[in-house]
Amino acid sequence: MKAAAVFSDNMVLQRWENVRIFGTCDNDEVIRVTIPELEIDVSAAVANCRWEAVIPPMNTCNECTVIISSQESKIIFSNVAVGEVWLAGGQSNMEFELRNALGFENAVTNCHLLKTRFYNVPKCEMADENLLDAESKSCWQLPTEENMKGWSAVAFYFARALSLRLGVTVGIINCNWGGTSASAWMDRSYLEADSHLRPYLDDYDSACAGKTRQEMIAEYDEYTAYHAEWEKRMQRCYSENPTIKWNEVLEICGENRYPGPMGCKNFNRPCGLYETMVKRVCPYTIKGFIYYQGESDDHRPDSYYYLMRGLIENWRRDWRNSELPFLFVQLPMFKYEDDPDTKSWAKLREAQMQIFKTVKNTGIAIALDCGEFNNIHPTEKARIGYRLYLQALCHAYGHHCEDKAYPPMFRRCRPLGEGLELDFDDCEGFRVRDQLSGFEIAGADGEFKPAEAEIREDKIFVSSTCVKLPRRVRYLWTNYSEVPLYGKNGIPVPPFVGEV
């Protein structure tokens, strides 16, 4: 009998919900789970060499013991807390470690007083002996300065704020990997079922055609060795000249082959991390998901709505709860200095907004002002974590704080004179930083022109001498710009496109 790796000393169990505890076993084993301090004693169901016990809802508890026993063995987990549990998913900006974030020294001050705990899901490309070894060494971590260095900065700031507000221990299952497409985190059936997503599989199948498993592994291992040396050369370039241009780096260091040849060992292959990470921890009972991703899908922005919709449905299915809160970060402003403005990030942000508007129990943390020009990994993560926390209060805990969690949100536009009048939901007024800008309007020809904008109480009027009969409006439709318009709560008004 074994418990899944996600169960260990110091773990956090979700309060006020039926809690699933599970693992593997022989089919003839009789397994019980007890929590002496809470007078809980339940038997586990056993089928197909797996066992699962369902613990009835528990109240908040700072410390208890979970005992799993069979005829032949016993497992004891100590210092278990009952509080709130969230899964933090996504790519590099969710993965971004607290040690590298702005304010790390303040975050770890008096860390022994914090009621936050983390389980970092092991990162392995394949479900092999390396994964089993990594899982055997994984465990829930308490908040010490050394442990916290490797915690997700966004998830930490989210958990800390939530813990302080609710007065309970908050546990984070940290399940993310930099540079990954959302397609890597999904079951193949969801990609197969949607024609918008089938190209992700077609590209993979084409790249693997004619190659054996052993050939793909050898090919990726060769790339891994090459890239490790390339990274050393690249880091040396930036240490010697922090302002060096990317094309100059390539001239000095040679070809950047990241993310390597596609195949059965590439971490970013479709469905790969779903198998090696997501399925290893589900259906651990959680309150909901926080998610920060999208950067690696900017090559297919028109498919991103369908990708996100499928991922949310997929994860909720696996956690056996079709209404689990799913809170995500709308991408901030970003562009590399030498890149053209392809508008791809504008399309990703629009897709994220459409998810929020059409998929139940989702929350969107607006982060436009949290980006950095020429840096895809901004170091200021506290604001993003806090805005996710505000979303959790609204969508998971029933605190009616929409005025704090959301800025004014565009609702509609209508003709007024030679311009357009814009209406907003949740509008208690605006704040402008520097100069009001970023608006464009278009007539029947669909060609957008820069527009002048004027705030009129809770509305905005836009017009342009170049467009006599405007029919469409958009705001901050760009990969990167300064962010001028905010709600009175300090959260930026998100980008939008509207039509009469």
C-alpha cells in the first residue's frame, strides 16, 4: 500500500469539503484512514490496484495526524493542517520563484509566523523511474527562508493574503513549468475533439512521424546537452554586456534551438505535463485553481479561447467538480525591443476576457500594468498575487467586493454626434495616469485610427477628425504600451473592442 506522493507530513487538507485521500495497493488489501484528533475513521474503496478514502467535511485545524493502515503496513502523516488548498498552474510567470522577485527579503521576514505551505509537483518530462524517484523525495514544505526561495512568487503572495484574511493555513499545490503551451496541460481527447485545437496534435504527430521512441529520446538528450552549454555562453554575454541585443547574442553563441526537437521527451509536447504532473496530484481536494499562462500560445492567439475553455473543463472533470473556481491572470503588457507589434498578445487578452464572460465560476485578474518592456518575466509579483486574492474573495468565498476586485469594464458603445460614447460596468469613476490615450476608432471600412478621448463622469467619449461616422472602437489593442486608464481602486481598465 502506498499513498500518492502529494500526501506527506505538513500537508494541508481542504476544510468544509469531502476530502479524497488516495494511492495504490493490492486489490485484496483492506485500508482505513483515521484522524484521531478529529475522531474520524473511514474505510477506503479499492479497485484496479488503487484505493481512495473520502473524509467527511472537517473544520479548521492547525495540527492533526492522518493514519493510513492496511493488514500489512501503516503510514502516519504528522503536523497536518486543515485549511484552504489551491492549485497554482501555468508557465514561467507562475513558476517565477520568490527568490528572484522584488521584495523577497521582506517576504521572508518572520516567515515562521506565516500560515502558508507549498507542495511543488516534481517536474519530469516523462513518466519513468526519474519521476518516481522525484516523487519519493517530494513533500509539503513549511515556510522557512530556504524553502520559500523556490516557491512561486505569485502563488505565495496570493496565499499569504488569503491566510491573513481568513485566519487559516493556506496550502498551494505548485504545478507549473516555464515555456509551456496550455496544450501541454490537457488530455489528448480535448485536443482531438475541437477542430480549433487539432493543429497542436497535427504538428506533434508530424514531428514524430517515422521516429522510434528511442530515437526521439536520444535526439532530445543531445539537444539538452547542447542547450546547457548554449545557456552558459548566453549568460556570459549578458554578464559582460547587459544591454546586448538578441541578434548579437545569437551571433556569439550560435543557434538557440530551444525548446528542442518535438517528441516523447520534450516537456512542451501536447498532453505531456498533463500525464507527468496534473494526473499525479488529481483529484487532491482543493478550493480552486489560480492560473497564469498564455505567453507560449501567442503563435495561435485565435485558438486560445478554445484552448482555455477546454483546459478548464478538463481540469474540473478530473477534480470531479464542474464548478471549481478557476481564477486566471490576464496577460500584462509586453514586447521585446526588436519585435514588431503583432497584436498577438492583444488577441490573447481578448480571449481571456471572453473566457471570463462565458465560462462559469471564472475570475480574471487584470495585470496590464504589471508588465515590463523587453522583459517577459517582470519581477514585481505581489500585485498580481493580491489581485488573484481579490478574485478568490469574490468568486470562492462569497465576499461581495467586486468594487475592489474589478475596474470599470467596457459594456457597449453608441453613436453620439461625430464620435462614440462608451458605457462601463462597475464604474465608480476613473483615474488617469499621465495622459489619456490608447483609443482607436474605425468607420465602415474597418480601418482604425487614433482617437481623442474625454472622460464624462462614468462614460468616455471618443472621436477622430479622420473618422466621420465611427462604428467600432478599441482600447490598448497592442502587445505593449503605457497603461493610462484605471478605476478608482487602482486596477487598470482592461483592453476591449466594441462595435455599434
